Amino acid sequence: MAQDTSLGRWARRLSERAHKNIVVVALAAKLARIIWAVLHKDRGFDPAIAAA
């Protein structure tokens, strides 16, 4: 299932309390926000910031 990363732990915790369709949409939204922030700030990806 989810990897042992901050994003993976977040997805795993969410999947324990929400329907899988909700988890998929929440994960897609979170990834879209991460991608937007990386492109908007013109910087590389920092997993420590993405975990917040």
C-alpha cells in the first residue's frame, strides 16, 4: 500500500477513517497543491515542506 514517507503515512491514516474514493480525491488534491506550489515558487520539491 502506501510507502513509509510522510505522504504515505498521511494517506494510510486517512484510508483508515474514510472511504477509498474520498482518499483518492484527497490525495489528488494534495498532489495538485504540491505541484502548483513547486511551479509557482520555481523551486525544487522539498518533502519536509510537502508533509505539512
